Amino acid sequence: MKNVISFLGMILLISAVHAQVAPAERQALLDFYQSTNGDQWIHSWDIEKPVAEWQGVTVEDNTVTGIRLLFNNVNGTLPESIGNLKNLRILELSFNKLSGELPESLGNLTNLELLAFNSNILHGEIPASVGNLKKLKQLHLSSNFLTGQLPGSMIYLKNLEVFNVFDNKLSGELPSGLSQINTLKEVVIAENDFTNAQQFSFVVMSNTAQLNFNENGVVPAAKSVIAIETSDDN
């Protein structure tokens, strides 16, 4: 009888370990680990342990909700399968050596609130699928080598508070609808080649005069911080 109980206990323990996250989420993390040379990270993952014990990974209710790996020598490219982490709220990979292009599958992360890739070596255009991130509050893409125009789909980021694309090679016009997002508090767009940066800045700053309504009556808009930057050439 004791042997049966011990065996059942072991089965339950193994099941609990492997049930921490869905197989697709665990595989997405493993793909990320492999494509970014996880064995060379400063703080690597022990992939034999439960996902909840992996450095910088947050697991809530058996699903991955956060990845924070700043200053961790994460180098390589982002796999398309990262889009399978559909409950991810935080993706913070700043100050690493990520290269290649941002995958279209980032648009599948519709619960994302923070997306940060500051100070990497990313190339290519910002994918239009970013416009799917309706819950996004902070977008940080500064100090990379991103090119092309901003996708017009960014106007759908209605909860965006921080928009930071400082120090890239972006060009063309900033989408006018982006400047109308009521939640914007901080915009950093210097060191790019935007053709309408000053006009865009003027519109955003003008919006600070708007009033919002709440249950107590009329109150000033909550844009307490506005940091608009334009290059000397604009």
C-alpha cells in the first residue's frame, strides 16, 4: 500500500511540474533560449527545472506573463514562436545584443503592456502587427537600427503612455493619429529622419490642454509628463 501511495505521489509531482505552463508556451521559451544562445547568457536558464524557476520569467496561473532579461547578453534573433506566449504582459529585453528583424508574431501578444528592446542591434521595419497590441502602455525601441516608416496601425494603440523610438533610422511621416492618443505622456522621437516631427510634437503638447471627465466632474488631463524630442534637422 505504501508503495502505491508513493508511486501516486510521484506521478502527481511529475504532473504538477510539467503542468506549470502549456506545452506551446514552454516550447516558445525553449525556441527563444536556443535562438538567442541561452547558454551564453550572463544568467542562463536551467531548462531541466520548472519554468517558474527560470531567470527573469514570471508564471501566474500556469501561464507565462513576464520575461525580464535586461543586461543579460541575450544575442541572436527572436523566433516567430514567441507569439505563442499569448498571456505575456511584459517583454523586457533591453540592453542586450538581439539582431535581425522584429517578428510579425509579436502582434499575437495582445495582452502585452510593456514591450522594450532598447539598445540592441535590431534591423528592418517595425511590423504592422504591433497595432494589434491594444493593451500596450509602453513601447521602447530606442538605440537600434530600425528603418522605414512607422506603421499606420500604431494609431490603434489607444492605451499607449510611452512611445520611445529614439536613435534609429526611421523616416517618413509620423502617423497623425498617433499624436491624438489621449493617454500619451512621453514621446521620444529624436535622432531619426521623420519629416513632420515638429508638427507632431506641437499636436501632442497641445493635447495637454484637453480636459477629461470623471465621476467628480472636470479634471485636468493626466498627461503630467511630456518629453517630446526632435532632432536639429527637423
